[in-house]
Amino acid sequence: MSKLKVVTIDGPSGVGKSTVSRKVAAGLGWTYLDTGAMYRAVGVQCQRAGIELTDKAALAVLLERLDLQLLPPLHEGDDVRVLLNGEEISAAIRSPEAGMLASQVSAIPAVRAKLTALQQAMGKAGEIVAEGRDTGTFVFPAAAWKFYLDAPPEERCRRRAGQLRAKGQPVDEQALLAQIIERDRNDCERAVAPLRMADDAVLIDAAKLTADEVAEKMLAFIERDLQQ
Ligand code: DC
């Protein structure tokens, strides 16, 4: 299988994947694909439509009609913008609750099949930096550069709390840590495409490095290969 001109960055929630992915995409001049935003959008849409996650027929209709667009942020360093059926839901998908909903819908095989196919279509032309839980293992197994970022839950909680506070949101650190641990469990234990490091991924300990240092490390790997 020939390698795709794609970078994958996977790892648990709160490890700093988004910041690093944005920096790597900017450094290469490639497109950043935030796959988590897509799971968040489906989770929020299920909740808004009052769909029980066990109701396969209703979910199938929702997925069939799903009109999801990812747009570049208005300001550098912001999250990608997400339009669902034409409505901007960029802020609604970023709450910790939306993260939990995303984690729940992401265990449903029909949801994964739909979003994986959309992601593969978005990455077909290459030159993308895909971030998520399964981008190196399932979405782009032929990606040329795969990275796995890891850090202990307490460190991830500390960072996420800082980000939420910086946005002016109140934080209950104990509840946040419990949520991170629960999402880790959901994401690692689900039957389809669980969170796992690809055999050919490079492991990076995010606890010991700043986002800039992690991005520089990744860019050094990629640029060395691109120059050969
Ligand atoms: O990266 P994030 O926090 O935005 O992701 C939200 C949830 O979506 C995460 O808990 C699990 C799920 N997800 C997934 O299952 N596969 C992906 N490729 C990306 C996210």
C-alpha cells in the first residue's frame, strides 16, 4: 500500500492534540481535519432531536440527512467552525457535555461508518493533518506520518481546566477529572475502532513538552521525509 500524504495525530481527550494539530497543519500549509468536531456535532444533533442512542432507525435517518461542513476558524488559533444543516454550532459542540455525548455516539457502528467515510473523502487528495482517536488505525491506515500523544489524566485535567477558565467558564476540577477518566474508558473499551496507538505510530509524551515543542518534533520528522 503506498503511503498517503497525510499526518495523523491520535490520543486521549485533553492531551493537546488540537493545538498541536493546528500548529503542524499551519507549519506545512496543509488542511487541519478535526474528526472529534464531527462526533461532537452528531452527539449534539442527537440530543437536540431527542433521539435515543438505541433507536437505530431514527439514527439511520439522522445520519442519512447529515449535512456537516467544517470551515476554517475566523481567527487564527481558534477551533474549526462547524455548520450542521446550515446552522453554525461551533460553540455548542465545545462544552464538556458535548464531549461526553460525542464519546457516547462514537461507540455506535453506524455513526463511525458514516463519519469515517466522510473523513476519508475529505483526505482523499492528501495534504491534511487529521486529529482524533482512530485516524492512524482506521481512517487513514496508509498515512505517511502517524503520531500518538499521551499524558496522565491528572495532567490532561489540569490543562483542560486552564483552557476552560481562559474562556471564562467555571470549572469543577474533580468533576472534570471524572469525565476525562470516563471518556478514556468509553473511547478505549468500545468494540469499534477503540482508541489505540497504531503499530507504526511515533509515541510522544505530551506531559513533558509544550505544544510548540511537540509540533516542532512532528514537523522535524515530516520535513525530513519530504526533503528526501
Ligand atoms: O477530540 P474530541 O474531544 O473533540 O472528541 C470527542 C469524542 O469523539 C471523543 O471522546 C471520542 C470521539 N472521537 C472518536 O471516537 N473518534 C475520533 N476520531 C474522534 C473523536
